Amino acid sequence: MGKTMLEVQEKEREHHIPQTMSAGFLDRVLEVGIRQIPVPQVSGTEVLVKVMAVGVCGSDVHYYAHGKIGNRMVQYPHIQGHECAGIVVSVGERVKRFRVGDRVAIEPGTTCMSCRWCKEGRYNLCPEVQFLSTPPVKGAFVQYLKHREDFLFPLPDSLSFEQATLAEPLSVGIHAVRRGRIKPGDTVAVFGMGPVGLLTVMAAKAFGATTIIASDVEPLRLAAATKMGATHVVDITKQSVDDVIAGVTGGEGVDAILETSGNEKALQSAVPLIKRGGALVVIGFPAAEEVPLNITLMLQKEIDMYAVYRYTNTYPQAIALLAEGAFPTSELLTDFYSLDQLQQAMEQARTNKSGSLKVIVYPNPSSNDQP
């Protein structure tokens, strides 16, 4: 690293690492409390990050509102948050890639890197994954977070901490586009314009899709989709997405549909809208574990179906895309709260889908780095 341990310790003192820190706890459904807990100690390849910004994810809202996702149950009290970025304030003795003071994005899922799935490069399927905020693993609504160095990524100075939190949902979009084999010249449709859907539009555009049809029910989200690269937007309360796709493709169907909402009817309606030999990419989790699909039609059209679970090896590309500045991603950041206001932040994300896109929480008072 080029610095002696004495120099590192001196640099750490400059950051005034306290003994305790504030953390946001989900104490029960719809109830959040702020309490003091010890600041973690790091060793080996661990890095202590002063968390500067955390994005509120749809999964955070679901756990907050319902206490579970599928068979994953919250074990109260729980700490949520996984879309995060910050500043390195302490490093373990075997850390080689980072120094105190470095700005980093945090990939939230650390894996064993030795099982068959990790060795195949599909570490998102690692049975031993420790994913921030997924019960029982505690998350990033804390002032200081301990994380393994191989799941940290440097940030260019041009990228704000708030924008850097988008590397996580953008990674989902990149992984989905890779899985669906989107290529230059493709015509695709993206269903659901939450943050993941919007960033999937961005990823499809970055991968060369020339026609991108985005659908949702909220005008704010459809307007944002246009800014992220959608060529056509469909308010499904006023217009038929079937008619739009038929018109755009001459009745042939799109090369791929990327479904981010988890809406059962959206999934079922997608199959007839995909061209022969096209792809259905499923990103959003449906409320029901089993969703009937027209398998006969999928067979007749030889439609490929891809399931998307998180992502692998996407963070460098996500950070690079965000840093390029080709997409106005700062416009996706609509609401800003301190950690002490975490209850309000969660309520805003839960109840204001017509007026909010991405809610940002600042764990540290000095984190007001709004774009």
C-alpha cells in the first residue's frame, strides 16, 4: 500500500473514529428506531467504511412494511440498507487495494469464493452469501460499516456518493441485459419503471438497444424513463402496451421483454409480445410463488426465459457508466433524509410512488453531498 502502519494509524486518527455509532433498527413492521451500537473493528482483509449515503431499495420497503419476502423473515431488531457508498477510515493489516481516505462503492453481497458457483463466476448463487440487509445479515443504515476489500470499488471524484449508491440497482439492470443477450440494434420492452426498471432502461441503452419501450402507471416514472433512454413510453392506464409494441415492431414482437415489476399479469402478458426466438427476462419477484405462463406459446416461438438474481461482476461497469455522465442519473435522486429521519424516509419510499423515485439516507451529518 506504500504506507507504514504508523502512517495508516495517524490517518485513521484524522477521521476521529468514535467508539459507538448511530444505527437505524427496524424494530417491528412499520416502526424504526435509532440507537447507539459499537463501531466495528477491522482486521485481515476487512475495511471500515464511513457510510456517506444509502439508497432505500424496494426490498427494504417490503421488509419494512411486511416483515418478510417469501420465506425470508425479519429477525427483529434488524438493520436494513444495502445500496451504499462512503469513505475508507480504517483498514485491516492484509488490505492491499485501499487506503484510508479512499472513496468507495460497496457491493453488498460477500461470498465464499470457493464453492462451485463462485468458481464458475456465478457468485450471486453462492449458498454462503452474506448480503447486507437480507435477514439475518445486518445492513448499511449505520454510520460505519465493516466490509471485505474484494467487494469494495473505487469511486472517481466526479461521482457523488448519492449517485454511487445507484451502482447497486444499475448492476441488476446490467446483469439482466447480459442475461437477455441484448445487443446493438435490438428492440426491447421494460415493464415497471421503479428505480431498477429505470436503470434497466439505461443499461439496455448502454448495451446498444435502439428501440426501448417502457411501461408504467406513474407519469413521473415514465418521464424519467425517457431521460434514461426509452424511445417510447406507455401509461398502461391510458394505452395498450400490446398496441404500441405491435405498431413499433410491425406485429413481429420485441427481441426481449425485461419484467421488473413482479406483476403476475405483466409476466403473463409478456409472452405473446415477444418475437419468435426472443427472450423473456424476469427480474421482479411476484407476490405469488407460482405464476402460470403460456408454455405452449413459448415452445412454439422458442422463447428463451432468463431468471435474474442480483448480479455478478457488474460493479466496475456500473460505476463507469454512472461516471460517464451520459445519463442524467442525479435526476433519479428525489428525496433526502438524515439517519435520524429514517422512519420518514421509509414512509416516503412506501407511500409516495407518484412523487418519489430514489430516497437517499445520510448516516453521517457531514454527508450532505446532494447533486
